[in-house]
Amino acid sequence: MKGLVVTAIGNRIEWATHNGQGVITGKREDVTDQAIKAVFQHLQAEHKRNNRGKGSFGYVFEGLGEIHFHPPKSDDTSK
């Protein structure tokens, strides 16, 4: 089967053929940067769609933690 797998050694996100238990059994491609960018863009779009203003938007994963998008501060000059 094909799917996203997080590698144990390099902590990279890979699109790979695996056995359904996370063990890569075939072709693999590192998609870490694309995956992180896609999640960021999703959170940013949901923040805007939900009219969150200066507040954050995110998801809670029970027993794991949270992931949030925080809009840039208006006086933020870093790019």
C-alpha cells in the first residue's frame, strides 16, 4: 500500500510503499517540505475562512498535543 510514513531515523515524511504498519517495503520519496507547507497553507486558509482575526486556529490531537497557525503581528518586519 502507498501512504505517508514518518521515518524513525531521519524524522522525515515520505510518500512510500509500506506494509500498513509503517514499515517501508518499496519505493519512497521525501515529501517533508511539501507536507509541512501544505499543512501551513491549510491552517492559514482555515484561520481566514473562520474569521479568526488576531486569534490562532488549530487542531488538538488527544494525547499528542496541538498544532496552530498564528497570524503575523502587524509590526512584524521579519520575512
